[in-house]
Amino acid sequence: MVLMIAAVMLGMLLLINPLRRNGFYMLHMLIVIGAAWYIETAYFSNIQLPVFITKWRSVALMFIVLHLISINITTFLAYGFDKHAAKIGNRRIPESQLHTLEFMGGWCGAILGQKCFHHKTKKRSYQSFFWAMLIVEVFIVYAILKYMHFI
């Protein structure tokens, strides 16, 4: 399972250009791979590969849950770091990197970060793009879950 998750995370890194420059994605990737390693060694160490493969839906659901928890924590942290950098005049996190984290499922962490840090709440162009992207993402997630027969 860890190798599959690591391959997916690294594949996304290679295929999606904004992720290459996004240090917060690296943090997210390390959290997900570490959590997958822990779960595999703690709970799935005695399961043979054929049984593991037949339970692909459970593995996929576990990966989705790990990914969503991690990306939301990472996005929230990114908002906090960006707000702190804005206050002290340091180099900021580009909006494209924040939007990439949001589109990867971190919109809940983004909303929480916007509310807690009062960050990016008054910039209309950012907010309109954020909410439009959220609506598109909801449709994409629905289509994926429908295709995988989770709903």
C-alpha cells in the first residue's frame, strides 16, 4: 500500500507543474506516505497481497481519507505561513500554490485558514476564483465517487 500511495503522490508531482514548486505539497506528501506506512505496518502486516488486492475499494477509501486530512492540515498551515509572511514583509506564498492546495481537496482547510487568520477574505479576485474552483471540484469529486461506485 505504501508503494502504491508513494507512486501516486510522486506521479502527481511529476504531472502537475505547480506542485513542483510547492513546498507545502512536499509536506503533505510526507504526511500521507508516513501515515500509510504506519497503517500498513500496524494493521495490514499479516495480509497477503491477493487478499489486499481484492479489497482495493477499502484501500482507495483509506487513501482518500488520509489525503483529505493531510491536505486540509497542510492548506491551513500554508494560509497561516502566508499571513505571517504578509505581516512581517517576507516572501509570500504565490496564490497559484494556495489554489493548487485548495483544488487538491484542501478547501476546508482554506476556509478555516481564511476565517482564523483573516487572510485573503477581502480580495475579490481570489475569492471568486476560490468559490468557482470549489464548485467545479465538487462536481469532479461526485463524478469520481459515482464512477468508483462509492455512491
